[in-house]
Amino acid sequence: MKYANYIILIILLMVAFFAKEHISISTNLLSLFASEESIEKLNIASKLGYSKEMLVAVKGFDNSAKTKVYELLQKLKTIDGIVSVQSTLTPSEVQLQYYKNNYPLLASFNDEIQSEDSVNKKLQNSYNALLSDIFYTSIDKNDPLKLFNLTNSNNLNLLHRGEFLTLGEFGYLIRVSTKVSASQMSQAEVLYEKIHFVLNDYQDTIAFAPFFYTVENSTKIKNDVKWIILLSSIVLILIYYILIKNIRLLSHTLLALFSSMLFAGLISTLTYSNFSILSLAFGMSITAVSIDYLLHYYFHNFYQDNKIIDKNVLYGFLTTAVAFGIFSFIPIPIISQISFFAVASLSFAYFLFTFVFPKLQILSYKQDVVIKKSSKKLSAFTFFFLSILLFSFSAYNLEFNNSIRNLDYQNTKLIETEEFFKSSIKTNLKPIIIQASTKDELLNKLHLLHQKLPNSFSFASFVQDIQSCEMRKKTLEKYDFSALNTMVNNEASKIGYKDGYFKEAYTFTKNLAECKIPNLEIFKSYNLHVYNDENSYYTIALVDDVSKAATFDFATSIDVKEMFTQQVKKMYDDLAIYSTLVLIAIFILLILSVRTKFLYALNYVIFPSSFVLAILSVFYTINLMHLFSLIILLAIGIDYGIYMSNSRQQANTVLAIRYSLLSTFAGFGILIFSSIVALESIGMVISLGVVSIFMLIRSMR
């Protein structure tokens, strides 16, 4: 049995080796805060090209800037992963042919019956303008009476100079459609490198795409977590050596902790398909809390007394495991992942420290540190009353932060670039998903949307639905364009136009195109796509009023900011419900384990919480991870409340708790230096909580 720790670790390493193909760690933190419904919507939107567009701006409007635009167009087109590149409003040849074939069906038509007088008057006005205007006035020989009008809805509110797209007053704009979304890590890294390799050769050029966050933030987060884990491990090893002062026991302790982390990591990554690196980093910090079990066994010499299961340690483990166990079911991915990892690692560590370590023939601990008793300690009721005051103070000063994006790494440079593009484009159109059971029904719904919101941009801007097309076709077929052609030519001769000048007038209405849905892929340069699964067809429409569009049951908003704002409100509600369940469980276990010293033990739960909340309310706005960390603090604090309430060897218990708190502080305190707000928030709360528990141990009798 003295080699049990080594054997267990070797087995876990072998399992990890054979399961490595099934293990993946995600660095996309924002996905951890999205609901399944939101993720499903964003996945559909991604398949429709949303968030796959890249914008490149070239400074200036001179010939040098135009040359850069031409060169970049050619180079970007050759990169794998780029679907199309657009720098002008000029339609493609395929689009022009489509407009030409379907012009009479797409354009608005004035079906008033024309008389000789009305025709003569319109032609005379055109003739006079032709003779009198100092600038050349063109006359449409095909539609001299201007009965047809095809409005230009293709520019999507984009600014332009001549045919070139522009980004406000900065310079020319290039719109690039890619195959990569923000959630595709490996593809995003490859495309990011290729694009920046090209752009590095051009000064005064800036670019932005949503997947830039994926690449840059991921690199920063990986490095951040790597250094946090490394630094935390070094600090903890040093502290463990100072505390335990027994190389053999230290080596077995480190083996046990590493095995616990490895076990929890394997279970978690195999259970969750999108297990986060943040959950891993925080879970490893929580594992350090399990040293508490060893310290109590070791400092009380339970291993020598053959006291395998100590009731206080068992209650301490159960309260923590129950708290995290309840949270593992919460519908907030990051909290459920962290909680699941914590339950797995703490349970495995408890098993090792309780059942394996007694077989290691550990030498007894001889106390050489004297804990001085202070006569100036405050009563439990005083701390309880102080906690109520702190809670009251916090209630009047608390401010909540509803922005989930603020929990991620704050990539200031990229955030500023994104804001620069948004403010320069000056469009107020926002995306929504339109869903239908067939492609024909999809177009009908897009036209319904367009009627209610005329400024919307979608396939309805280019393609008629079948029913409307058939009605237009019947209207045109009933209209006598042959007689109108004769009338136009007769009146034109009377006015003075050359004979046959309007010979082709309205002949384009002959042989009207068939009413059918064209190949919608010809509009992909406008970032319009269709996606269909087994049940539905989907497309994206851009609207200026999402609330109006939402009155249609087939329209769904995919504005990320709005989605996450709504989601965080639900998260706070879910957190409140699950926190209540955890508190109920904690109080029940507290009553069962301490009985008459309930108020004394309770202070280890409420005083740290009130102390931390009071400080946060003064210096911070409260975010989701602050609140979750407070619940973790409760789970940690109750352990110490139980130990202190039931201890028969107060000096040893105080020593064990102090060392345990020092270990917890080392594990979580390092997180304060993280540039990831979620980790920094956790580290701040736990560190302040550790300080408050130290205050209790020293000052409460």
C-alpha cells in the first residue's frame, strides 16, 4: 500500500494517454455564459455567414489608396478560407444578368393607361430637357415614359465614393466574406496568420473580424492560465514544504493533489464537449482546498490513532461537496463545469487522504508552534450583529454588472478597432434570423417583414415571392405594350425625334421570365445566404427595429449584446435559486454537525460573506463570478466553522485551519493577477474571504 499513490497516478496517466483524442479544452469564454438556445441560434447564424465577415480599411482616397485596394483584392482572393472580396457597389455579371432578365418583374410599374396627350407631354418634356440643359441628359429608349422603376436597395446603407466603398472619412473599405466563425479555433488561427501576413506589407491599413477575438484572446488566455498554474504550483509547493516539513509526506501529498486534478480533468473533459480552460484553472485552485483534509488528519495524529474517518472532516467534505454538487446542475455552463470539477477533485482527494494515507506509515506530528490565547476576544453574537450591519451597508451600495463580455479578457486594442468600424459605418441595421418550412415560404415571410419595415435588407430586396411575381406577370401581360410602342413612336415623330429612335420601347416586356426562385447563391457578395436542415430553411435579415420585427413569430433576434443581456438576467435568477438550495443544505448540515454552537459556526458563513460584499460594494460593480465565488466562500467557511465548533484540541485545529487558509490563499490569491476578469473576480472574493476568516479565528471566542 505504500506505493498506492504512485500506482493510482500511473493508472490515471495511462487513461489520459489513451483518451487524449477525446480531450479538448476550449478558450472561448463567452460561450460558457450562453444558453443552449442562444448557442443554437448563433450556430445557425454562423452557417448563414453572420460573424464571418471581415472588414479591411485603407486610409485615404488618393490614387495610392486605390492601388492598395486593387492589390489587396488580388492577394486576399487567393487565401484559402476567404469566400469573396468586395470593394465596390458594382453587381457581379451573374447579378446583372439576373436583373436584366427579371427587370419588368422586379421593378415597380405604373399601370395607368396612357393617352396620346400624356405620351406627347412626357416625350416633349424630355426633348426640351435634351435641348436646353447644359449637361447631357440621357433618355431611356426602352422606357421613355418612366413607367418602371427599380430602386437601388443593394448598397446596405454603405457609404461610397463613386463605385468604391468607403469607411466614413477614413478611406476605402473592403468587405471580405470568410468561411471561419468566431467559434472555430483552429481554422481561425490559420486564417488570422495568413491575413496578417498580407496586411503587414501595407501601412495605414486596419482590419477587423469577430474571429480575431478568438485568436488573440485565446493566446492571451492560454498564456495567462499557464503562468497562473505554474506560479500557483510553485507557491503551494513551497508552502506545503514549510507546513509539513516531511519530504516523504510532502511528495505523497503532491502526488495525491496531482492525481485528484488529473482525475477531475479526465472526468470533466470527457463529460463536457466544450470544457473551458478557465474552468480547469479555477478547478485546480479549488483542489488545493483539499489539503485541509490532510492537515486536520496530520496535525491531530489521526493516522497514528487508526481513526480512519473523522466526523468533523467528513462533515466538512460533505458540506463542500453538496454545495458544488448542487451547482453542477445549474444551467450556467461555466459554473456547472467548475462545480463538477470541484466535486470530482475533492471527492478523489478525500478518498486518498482518508483511506490511502493511513497505510503510508506517516510519522506522528509533534507540535512546536504555540498558539497564544488572547483574552480580548469578541463574542459570537457581536460578530453576528456586525455581519448584519455589513449586509445592510452592502445592500444600499451594491451595483450589478450585466455585461458578460466584461468577464472575458479585455482586448483593448481590438475593442477599439471594432468600435471604430461600427461608428464609421453608421448603420443602425441589426440582424435577425427568419425561419420557414420551405424556400418559397421563406421569401413570403421576408416580403411580409419588408412591408412592415421598408428599410430592412434581405433577399426580399432582390427576389419576389412566387405569388407576387405571378400577379405582376398577369398585370404586364394584360397591358398593351405593343399599342404603347406604336403610340410612343408616332408622338416622337411629331415632336422631332429621329425616326425609329424608340423602336425598342417596352419590347423588354415580351417573353417575361418564369416566376421561380433563382439560385440565391448569386447574392452571397451581399452576405446573404440560406441554410436548411431537415425541418426548416433559415436566412438573415437586417432591420432597423428589432422589437417590431419580433412581433412576427418567424423572426428571432441574434444581436449578441442583447442576447447576453437577457441571458445574464436569467443567470442571476438561476444563481439565486441554486444559491438558496445550497444555503438550505449548508444550514441543515451545520445544525446536524454543531448543534449548540450553531451561532458560533454560522459566523464562519455569514461574516466572510458580509465582509467581502461590503468591500466589493465600495470598490467594484458586482458581476456573476463575484456572486458564485461568495457561495464557494460559504462552502469553505462552513468547514472551518464545524472544525472550530467541535474541536477538542483547539490549538491543533487552529494551526490546521491557519495553514489550510494559507494554502487556499496561495491557490486563489494568484488569480488576482489574472487579466481575465472572471478569474480576477474569483481570486479577489476568495482572498478577501480568507482574510476575514483569519480575523474570526483570532478575534472570536
